[in-house]
Amino acid sequence: MTNNITSSARPAPPVGGFDEVEGRRIFVHRSGGGGPAVVFLPGASAIGLDYFGVQQEVARFTTAVVYDRGGTGYSDPLPLPRSATSVASELRELLRAQDIPAPYVLVPHSLGGAYAHRFAQLYPSEVAGLVWLDAFHRDWDDFVPPELGLAASERMAPTLEQLRQGLPAIRAMCVELLADFPAQVREPLIEYHVSDTWIEVGLAERGTLAELADELRPGPNVPDVPVIALTALGVDAGQQALMSERSLHQMHDGKTKMAEALVSAVSHGEHRILTDTDHSRLCFDRPDAVVQAIRDVVNLAA
């Protein structure tokens, strides 16, 4: 699916602003000061300001940056999906335009892992550390049976109609998750997450997971920098409805082993398992764990 929504459909962001990359406006919001700067890479269906709560805590001890990839959130529209290379090079240009010096601590969530890994492959000297928030990994298919692989997950993804039918429940969940956000940020975020733009962007970005893995596979592993991986083993309602108990166990076992492999490949790696939150709610249910992992990597990197 291609998303090419007109820029007139994009409202002004409640905080932050824009920088120009390759002739397009990219939304960015930075807080705090000092280094190494921490950069959040959103998951599919997420945007930068979804991480506003943890960003504000991280900004107490270093520069913290949230942004929207081109074609998503408040940034100018682009045809989606995009290659990991194009997303990684766009992020590098944005950080340069913002005069935020490298190296960076990258904090990818979910699909953001593909783009963080590609950034690290292309610019290894510009990565000071990684905080892996239940993030996408190119080797996923090596750790799960074929029926849970990337190609299968693309086929099992909810349809446009199913997502539209689920919007009332999604609105209710957003109201709950964003309750502590300031109203000026909370209300626009809720409206974004029940919009046609949100549905179309999410469907498009989740449609080429296997291709992203293929793009990353020929390149190197993550550089030898401090890495902390957080793995969320809670089960959300959608997973329970779609998957058997056996499949859920296999998925969680695969996620755990994959994260262990990721952190064991570097000199300073640590894996932290969270059983009281799930993949989507990680930054909302356990901001304390997310911020602590970031603080620990920042300290190791510094």
C-alpha cells in the first residue's frame, strides 16, 4: 500500500517545529542539553510525540530528540513504504541540520529497530549506544517457526476495515495511555491515532518487513557500543485474539533469545525482561524502565 497524503491534511504540531531535509519538512522536537544526544526512532503507527513522556525525563540529563520520519506524523508526506537506507540517511541529515553533534544514543522502538540498525551500518562512528525497545531485528525469522515469521506477520496484519472498526477502542486506549501528557500534546495525539492518516501510514510501513530484513542482512551487526535491550513479555488483547497459547509462547521465547543474541554480540550488552507490559504499551506502562536503560547507556557511552 502506498501512502501519499497531501500536506494540507497535516495539522501543525503542538510542540516542536520543522527542519528541511532534501526539500521536505521533517518534524523534530528537542529538549534538554548535553551529550551524547538521545534520539528516539518510532515504531510503525507511532510518531515522535508518542515518546514525549520519556523524552521529557531523559531531557533532565542529556539532549533528547523525537521526530517523525518523512511520510509519517507531522512530517511532509512521502510515498510509503521506504527503504531503511532512505530513512537512516534522512535522520542523519536532520540531526546535522539541527546542529546536534554525533555520536548518538539511538532508542528504536518496534519497527524503528530496522532504521536504527541501518543507521549504525552506514554511520557506525556516529552511534554511541543503543537502547533496543522490543525493536525489529533482521534475524527474527531465525528465532521463530515459519508461521510466526516476518512474511507471515505481514499476512496476519489487520485490514483497513478491521482497523476502522477498532477506532473506538483505539481512542479509549489512547485516552488512558496519554492521561499524564499535557493537554496541548495529548489531544492532538489522540486525534492523530484515530485518523485515516494513522491507519494508512501504519498499514504501509508494516507491509515490507521481510524486505527490510533482506536490506539489512548483507551489512554488519550493530557496532561494538553499549547496548541494553528491553523485551516486553506481556500479551495484548489483539495478540490473544489472533494467536494460540502455543504461538504466543513461541513468539516470546523467540523474542527473548533474539535479544540475548543481540546483547551478547557486544562488549557491554544487557538484556532486561519486563513481564508487566506489552510491545505497544512499553513506554507508557514502564517509562521508569525505559529512562533507566537510557541513563545507563548514556553513562556507559560517556
